[in-house]
Amino acid sequence: MAAFYTASTTATPPSLPKPYRPSSAAYLQSPPLKFNISSKITTTPSVFCTLTKQPMVSTEEVRPQAGFLQRPDSFGRFGKFGGKYVPETLMYALSELEDAFKSLSTDQEFQTELNGILRDYVGRETPLYFAERLTEHYRRPNGGGPHIYLKREDLNHTGAHKINNAVGQVLLAKRLGKKRIIAETGAGQHGVATATVCARFGLECIIYMGAQDMERQALNVFRMRLLGAEVRPVHSGTATLKDATSEAIRDWVTNVESTHYILGSVAGPHPYPMMVREFHACIGKETRKQSLEKWGGKPDVLVACVGGGSNAMGLFHEFVDDKDVRLIGVEAAGFGIESGKHAATLTKGEVGVLHGAMSYLLQDEDGQIVEPHSISAGLDYPGVGPEHSFLKDIGRAEYFNVTDEEALEAFKRVSRMEGIIPALETSHALAHLEKLCPTLPDGAKVVLNCSGRGDKDVHTAIKHLKL
Amino acid sequence: MASNPSNVFLQGGKFTEFGKPITLRKLFFSNPSVLPYNYRNFGAHISCSAIVEKLSPAAGQGELDSKSLTTRYLMTQKLPGQTEKPFSSTGKFGRFGGKFVPETLITCLSILEAELTLALHDTDFQEELATELRDYVGRESPLYYAKRLTDYYKNSEGKGPEIYLKREDLVHTGAHKINNAIAQAMLAKRIGRKSIVAATGAGQHGVATAAACAKLSLECTIFMGSIDIERQSSNVLHMKNLGAQVKAVDGSFKDAMSEAIRNWVGSLETRYFLSGTAVGPHPCPTMVREFQSIIGKETRKQAKEKWGGKPDVLLACVGSGSNALGMFHEFIGDEDVRLIGIEASHSASLSRGDVGVYHGTMSYLLQDEEGQIIGPHSIGVGLEYPGVSPELSFLKESGRAEFYTITDDEALDAYERLCRLEGIIPALEACHALAYLDKLCRTLDDGTKVVVNCSGRGDKDAAAVIMRKQDRLES
């Protein structure tokens, strides 16, 4: 369910203050919304939020550089992306969440509890591992080449980075006095992470999962049930992740007082993109500390796969203000960009509103969501986090894509070279190294976020690789 | 080219000839007069003053003399960071242990023992191993206070022991097996072997070995019983993904082990047998225990940090005993720490077995009246071994450790309990230890610190648990 608000492509109405309008023209090339099939492209942004009591940030002089801007601003916007496109019933819940989050970030007791859980339960810090054989593989004939390091998020409890956010949000929910937790899941990893933390903290847990996904991921469904969660199938639409998300939002609207919605990625209405990013930011913080210990400097390039964008944001956030660090996100190209069966939102998508946030998304001419495809269920999302859209637009981060085949090759390569079976999602980032490494100078330090382990993907891989 | 022993010196933990490293193996095979059968005379040929000088800080006081260097050295060792613990070069723990192997293997095992000793004293090797354990395996694994489990076991007055889980399920590949696999694979590479052979039951050791071999670019062959291949198909897929060759053997783990040893004996020069269990001829039990003892060392350190003391009770499941020994070994000398090992009721070598020799070692094992091996069974496939580590047999006989049994159903209940209470899916093997808490907790005083070794994660067991649940519902 996307909340649609009418937008005008002409001048601003006099009663509203002027919306934020940075001066850079390149930033405004495409029209923000595509509800009307209009051939006219204007340079005026014409999206308005609902009025709030908070004053507008006057930013005419400010150039859209990450360092200068508050990410997100008080409206929950990253440039023109983000925001809170939700029904009125949810506005209070979102403000309450934001206030609680802000107060808890300075609460020592909460931070100590969270850090204790991350250390003893989740198993942080995760190592920054020098991938010797992979580095050797990319070594050039003259002996030079980049050095590849893997940030081992696959070693976390439940086997993916998802738990960082789940733990943070469930502690937040407990503080808010909520007894019921809901979540959506595609591949099942976020569902398992949510069910895990709910079991740990004794909260009721309901997971919405598309009926088609439930068939593909039967083992994850069983794991969620074992952990005490109720898994509700969603049959509407295409019965996949985006429909599960819509159903979860619907549930939340109905039960907003008693329920907290643990969103799995940096998508959704403000404050979720910010919250999820903050809970995952430990990845980047640890990387900074560990790279300083290991080679006395910062990474030169950060590479991560992008589905919704949570693991990438977790790694990038710490380094966004460090101009000398390149940020590279890798999306899923499925059967290939031209085939139309892919999930490369930032490459082929256009700006629109989905699940409460404005961001790039895969949509057709009528503004309907296009069903994405990727061999990896975790990247199979037609949208992307608004902050990624912003970073792409201002040129701070670069986004590429990788096909299913290339990802499977990388899966096999890294398993056999490093003895680490990466998740198929991570394999997309690993596959991009093939194109990236030849372009890098000798000794460049590349840190790749190994966002999850591939135990869940062995059957798929074996089928495709015919081992 | 035969090496002249008088040119061989010990430098930095490696024997060197003309400044170039030389392995003991080359030394032994190039000059028959220094074969291990005569190693008591070893010292006469080599410039021992250099060796004694280099080794004396670590080797104890006044125990060495140039004539009987190797024997004495190997008999009393002070391993780095530990108090002196004697272990004999025949590998006996009381009457258990030993080297009951064909003559062809004796040389090989002695070389292995010497290499192990050198490696344990080589600071470079230790540093490299510590780095791999930290960056590759993901150590240290946390010591986690299981609050909800503790509350579950509190009595009506709210009193009960405090339960901590040593999270070996969080390490790379999901079980403690990797601690040993990576260390032995590094040892094998150091010795110069290119090919590894191993046997696996549940598949965890196979996966750990395959991972370590992939990382160190060693060829890897894993033998697995056909029964186990069916039951643990996901682990088989993992091994194949990691580039290992999986060979099926008729039967179960014990048959796979026999086949692996047979395969190894056929090409001793080129292959290295990576044992995952703390059984087998000396030095295998000791080697596996040494590499797994990191678990106990970390537990001591973490217990000190958390509550400023030691654990009161250590609880671990026992198949062959690698994870149990890894946890217990550090605390054997601490009499106030209770050591409890839990076996599967139909695989309970220590509780129900008799002493005999199997796979090269003397230990308790499940045997019938004619001394034939009884096939064990457990829902926790990793516990299905008819024998047990000789060191554990020794601990049982000396009364230092206690051993009990748990049935399949009790283990399954514990599996579900930990899932629901702590959100941790434990391996069915570890569930046996967790199940014993039901009986143990009510006998313990308020505030007793119990540390359970959560030796692996249970994702691999989900399918088996589904099937058993369905069977239980139908019956």
C-alpha cells in the first residue's frame, strides 16, 4: 500500500512555505513523481509534506554535499528522498518512535545494555579478515593489486547482519512498553532475526511472509516457528516481499498502540531509515577501528550489496564524510538489466513513493511496481533505501549491478578460495570485485561487507552450478 | 641428498641445515641412524648445546641433557602460558591412550608428535594461529548469560543457579570443530603436506576441514558413512561447495574413520590425516585437545571478567570428547570446578562401555561379549561414536569428572526450549548437555555458576527435528 498524495507540477501554492530547493540543477533532472503521464519535465520540485510544527530548514545556500547536510533532516528527508508518506494514524507512532530513539541514543543504560547484547548474544565485534587467496587471485602479473578485506558479518548470530537492527529495535520496543512485534520478510533472514530477538526478550512475534516466499524458504519458516513466532502467509498481489510489507504496515495501522513494527531495512517512513542505519552503524565504526589497527589508515574502497540497503548503509555511514573513501553499492541484475527481470533499482528505477518513503523504485509507465527478480531473495526488493537514492544523486556513492550468473560464480570462487560460503546476496558484491580490482591502484585497501553466510543458499547454488 | 645431522641446528623453533629450514621428516628419512626408533641417541648426532640453549626457557629446569634430548623433552613440557603438565611420549593417560597401530604408522606418529611440539613452541606459528582464530574463525566466542533459561530453572523461591553458555555456535562453520581443523591444517602445511584426508560423522568436522583446506589451498578428501550422508545432506553440500571430495563409505562414522586411516596409511608421505575427534593413537587425542583447549582458556578469562571468579560447574556433551576436553582441560587442576560430561543414552561409552582398544587407542568403548563393536545411535549424529577419548576415560576412572546420559526425546525437548527461551538454535549434540540442566539445576545452590558448552548451532538439525516432531505427533 503506497500512500498517494496529489502533487502538482506547477507553481507552489501561496499558503505553504517554499520547499527545500538546493541550487544544483543536476540534482533535479528527473521529475520526482510519476503519477500523471506528463511529457513535460519541469525543474521545480513539487512534493509537499504535511504541515508540521517544526520550522523549515532554510538551506538556499547549502550545497547538497553529505557533510554539510544533516542526514536526515528534521522532516526525515535525505535531499528530496525519504519522508513520511503514511496515513494519519501512523504519524503519532512514528513521532513517538523518533523521540524514543533520540532519547535512547543518549541514555547510557540503554547503550550499555545494547552493547552487552551485541557482544555476548550476537557475537560482535565481527573480525575484519584479510582474504589472502582472494587478494592473490586479483594480483596483477607485475605483483601489484588491491588488498581485499572481508567484514565478517556472516559470523553474527543467525548468520547475517540483520540481527544488529533486530536487537536494537526490540530493546527500543521494550522501552516503549510494546508487547507485540510484527515484521515482514522475504528470504526469511529478517524474519528469523526478529523471531530470535523476540524469543530472547519474551515478546509476541508475528511475521508476514509472501506465500510464494514461504514455499521457497520452507526451512526458514520452520526456524521462525521453532523460535516461537507466528508466520502469517500473505496471498495478495504477487505474494512476495512487497506484499508482505504492505500487509505488515496494514497490521501496524490497526494495532499501533500495542505493536512495534520492526522494519528490516533502511526503507520505509522516517524514522526507520535513520534508526536502522544507526543500529547497523556499528559495522562501519568497527571497520574504522580495525583498519586503523591493521594498517594504520582508512579503507580506500567500501563495497557492499544493496537490496533495501541496510548492510551497505551500516558500512558506509561512518565513512560518508571521508571524501577519500569510495563507496560502492552492488545491486542484483537478475537475468540482466536489458531483460527486464532484475532488481537494479538505482540503475533502472525512477523516483516514486513506496512503503512510506520517496526513493528510486522499479515502476512501469503507470507507476505500478514492477516485480523484481534476483536469484538472491534478500536483494529481491523493487525499492531501495532513500539515503542510497540521495547518495547516488549527489554522486557520493557509486552503484553497479551484477547478474545471477556472475553472483553464482563468485559464490563458488570465494567458497573454494577462502573456505567461507557467502550468502548469495553478498556474492553480488564479491562478483563486482572482478570488474573493480583491475582499476584500483596497488595496495588499495578494499573492505567488502560479507553480509551473511550462504548455508541457506547451498541448495540453490548446487542446482545452478551442477556440482 | 642425505642431510648430515651434524650440520643441523635449531633456529627459531625450526631445525635448520646451512641456515635453511629442514623438517624433521627430511632429517629422519635422509639419515637412517636418526630414525625415531633410536631417537634416544638423537642427541649424539646433533649439536645439542645449541638446541638445549634455545629450548631451555620453555623446557623446564634441569630435565634436559644432550643424550636423551627428544624423549625427555617430549615427556615434560611447559606449554606457553600454562603450568607444567606432564604427558608421556607414549601418550598414556593412566592406563588409557597409547599407540595401538601397525608398525608403518609408528614413525609417522612420532614425526607428527615432534612437529606438534615444535609448532606449539614456535611463536611465529602461535601468532599466525591466533590471528586466524581471531579473524577467520571469529574468536573469542562470547560467554553469554542465558537469563531466560536461568529464570526457567529458578525454584518457587526464585533461587537457582546462573546459567552461562559458551557460544561455540557462533564460530565460523558453526561448531567448535574449526578450532582444531584450522590449527591442524596449518600444521600440515608447515610440514609440507599437500593433501588432507579426514573422516566425519555429523559432517561438521568435514565442513570445518574443507573450509580450512580451501583457505590454505590444500587438497581435501572427506570420508563419510553412507547412512550419515543421507541424514546430513546439507553438510555434504557444504563440503562440496568448499571444494572437498566426499567419498561414501558403507556404514557410519566408525567405518568412515577406519577407511580414512586406511587411505592415509597408503600414502603417508603425501597425505595428512586430520583427526577431528580426541581419539586415535597418540598424539591425536593430545593434539586435538590442545587445539580445542582455547575454549577453556577463554572461559577462564571471561569468567574472571564477568563475575571475578571461576565457573562452579562445567557441562558439555560427549561424543568422542573434543568439545568437552576443550572446555574441561583448562580446569582439570581446579578441584573446586565440577566437570560433567553428557552422553547420548544409546552411545554412552563411558557410562555403559568396557575398556578395550579401538582406532589405535585404549579407552572405554561399546562392545559386546565377544569384543565386537556395538553400533551406537543418537539423534545427535555427532555423538554417535562407540568409543571415547582416553583422557576422558582417565578422568572418569580417577573420579575427576562425572558422566551421565540423556535420551533422544530429552534432547529434542531441550532443543525447543532453548529456541523459545533464548532464540538460540543449538546443535542436537549440545542439546544433550542442555537437557541435563533439568536434572542438575535443582541440586545446585543459589547463584552457582554453570557454564554449558554450546558446541554448535542447530540449523543443520532443523529437518531432523521436523521429522521427529511429526513422528511424535502421529504416534
